[in-house]
Amino acid sequence: MCNIGKIDKVIRLIIALALFAAAALTPYWWLAIIGLVAAGTALIGFCPLYKIIGLDTGCKPEGE
């Protein structure tokens, strides 16, 4: 099951890196948790929120 396309994955990973940096440079450690969620959804290619709202940004098998 996959509902996150390539561009969406790249954007999520960039956001995750920014959140990790912000968490390391500020006292707001909880930003790292949000970064982990963003990185995790990018790496597995599935976003539960997208499933709930019916959004799909790509990631179709090559045969379709």
C-alpha cells in the first residue's frame, strides 16, 4: 500500500531534516518527533492522514 509519490517523499525528507536541525539548535525537542513522523511516512511511502482524507500523490505500480 502506497499513497505518497516521489516529489512528496523528497519534500517530507527535507522537512524532516529541517525539523531535526531545529530540534538540535533550540530547546524545542518535540520538533524531532514531528520530524520522525515526516521521515517515517516518506520512507514507508504511506501516510495514514492521506488515507483518511482520500489523497494520493502518486506511487502507482509501473504496470498501471
